[in-house]
Amino acid sequence: MKHTVKFDLFPQKSDCKPIRARVTYGGCRVDLRIGYSIEPEKWDNATMRARPGFKNKYKQSGNEINKAILLCQEQIESIFTRFELWEKRQPNPEELKQEFGKYLGKESKKPIDKKRSEEGNVFTVYDKFVNEQSLLNSWSKSHKNRHITVKNHLFEYEPNLTFEDVTKETLVGFLNELFDKELCNTTIHKLISYLRNFLHWAFDEGYYTGNQHEKFKPKLKGADGSHKTVIYLSWEELMILYNFKVPKEKQYLDRVRDVLCFCSFTGLRYSDTFNLSKTDVQKERISVITQKTVAPLYIELNDYSTKLLKKYESLPIKKALPVISNQKMNEYLKELGELAGLTAPTKVVHFRNNKRYEEIHPKYAVLTTHCGRRTFIVMAITLGIPIAVIMKWTGHKSYASMKPYIEIVDSLKEKEMKKFNNGNKKMKTQKRTQK
């Protein structure tokens, strides 16, 4: 499996910050100290190396530090290669830390207590929870992977964790570690939510006797979705994509475009579009059992969605549309959007701990498969279709989940109403011209 290694500085308050190797793979993110520190002004983020010609406070030169970084990178690659050749798998985060620690001449400070693991520590029970609940509740692959990600983060924090250790103090420490990893508050909020879900199950099953599954609810800035940027296509942008003639040498983008447009005209999620079969398509509507909520949906077809389905009637497969993997489609959508000229500046706001970050991207750079569903909802509200009817199509259970879309439409209405103010000026200008 693919893994990446990046070098940067630990976000500590000291003037001379430790250099870390951040290894990302399979939903895991492992930070490894390489044994050297340097002042931020002597570090080049672009090259991920110390600036030549400088020395840190310990009189270690940039060349010495850069040689150590190169050797550490080679060692990390060597660890992955050994595991893939000998064990046909990747090392888990603790194994990676232990092997890298041996290279630096030190053993892990927290060796895994095999006895406690065999008796059923948090991670053994977490595996049981994931395997059991994914089967009983028909979890999607992505939902299952989110729980695995939570478990991996928790394992990095404390590999010998027992349920007795799950206290407020422990979870606060875990929260701080997630902050140190520079994760967005919305991501951390979801991770904590999934962890509480696991602890609730463990409590019901008798593994856990504490109450943090009910009490540990940190309030993180921006995590309530109040600052969430809803990325969607305007009607004009949607029509640009729908009518865009894909270059002959990039025909793979033609199907990607059609799938996004279909989601935009029906409100289907990517996962449900991926699973949509020809038998789900009836004369005037489609009928699906959603993968996320396992609820039946009946969505009437319009001229656009009907035309797209007819285009692929002759596919020699059971699927109604040629949907590729979510990851690949997201990659291709950005390429498609750039070719089609979707360059409108789009502001994206997120929070990390107490800090607010604002970024401006061209529209094509933030396109994802979920834009289609969002586009459908915004367009439907704009057209005046009752919210209750839209929720029947999309499967939303509460009006609260529709609030961000209603606010978008309200702002659009306000913008359109202001055109009347300019209209009077235009009429006066026209009259002067006629005279």
C-alpha cells in the first residue's frame, strides 16, 4: 500500500523545535522524532530540509541535519519494505515506532503488554465492536474505516490502554494529541463522536464502567457546521459541465461528468449512484435502498436524469451508470472542472484548535462527488420546491440538516433582489441614451 513521508517541525513553543518525520498510510498518521532540532527561520518548508550554511543552537550544521534526515527517510522505507516482503503487510503504528526507535538506538518507551492485550484491552474489544456492528448494521466501507482510524489514533496515543484508563484526563490528553497533529476541528469532532459511540457500546456490553461516553463532549470552534462551506454548482456552472465537450484524448472525463450531473439532477449520494442497478430504474422514477441509512428512496426522474440513464442503457453490466472509485472520481473532477473553466473563487473556512483559517481556491480545486447532491438541494430550494418534498428525495430526517442550504438560498435571494436597485439606474441610463 502507498505511504508518504514528510519532514517538518513539531508545533512546540520552544525556539528550537524538534524535527519530525510524519508518515501517512492506510488511515494512520505517525510522527517520529529524528533526534535533531532547529529554529524555524533556519528550516525550509518547501524542501523539507535545514537551510544550508546555518547551525542550530547545539552547533549542529545544516548539512549534518540534512544527512540525518536522508538516513531516516531511507530507514523508514526499509521498515516498510521488510514488513511487505516478510509479512505481506504494513507495520502498525506501534511497530513502526519500535523499529524506528531501534534505528535511533532506543527502544519504545511503551512496549505492548501482550498479556493485557490477550485478556482483552481496549483495542481487542474495539476490533470486536467493528467486526460485529459492521455486520449487524451493514456499515459502508467508509464508515468502518472511520472507526479503524479512531482506533489507530488511540493506539498511537496509548498502546496499552485499558477501559480503567478511559477517564476525562486520558481523553483530554488524547484530544491534545489530535490538536498536535494539526487536524481540523471538524475532523477531531467526528473522531471523538465515533470514539464515544464505541464507548457507549462497550458500556452496554459490560466492558466499560465509566461515563465518558456521555460526559466527554468538547466544544470545538466551527465543529457544529455553522462555518461550514457548502460547495455546490450554480445552475450556470452545472449547465457548463453538462454541455461541455470533453477532448477526445480525455474521454475518461466524459463518464465522470455524466455521473456528477446525474447526482446533481437526482440528489443521490455517490455511494448510492455507484450501487444503482438497471433494475432500480423504473419508467418515471428510481428506487434505491440507501447505503448510509439503509432507507428506501423513491426519486422521480426529470428530463436530464432520464437522458443520462438512456445514454448508458447498453452498458454490458448490471449497473445503471459507469461509476468509478470515489477517490479517482474526485481526482478527475478537478481536472474536468479546470478544463471546463470553473474558476470562480471559492472561500473555504476551517478551524484548528482556537485558530481560524481561511483559504481561497478556484471552484474546480474543491469539486468532489458530494457536490452533486449539494447542488441538487440548493437548486431544488431555489426553484421553490417544498422542503418536505426535497427531504423525501434526499432522505434527510430533520429540518436542521437542511439549514445550511436554506441559508445559501436566502443569501442568493438577497443578492438577486438588489438587482432591482440597479435596475432603476439602468433604465435612466437607457432613457438618456435614447434622447
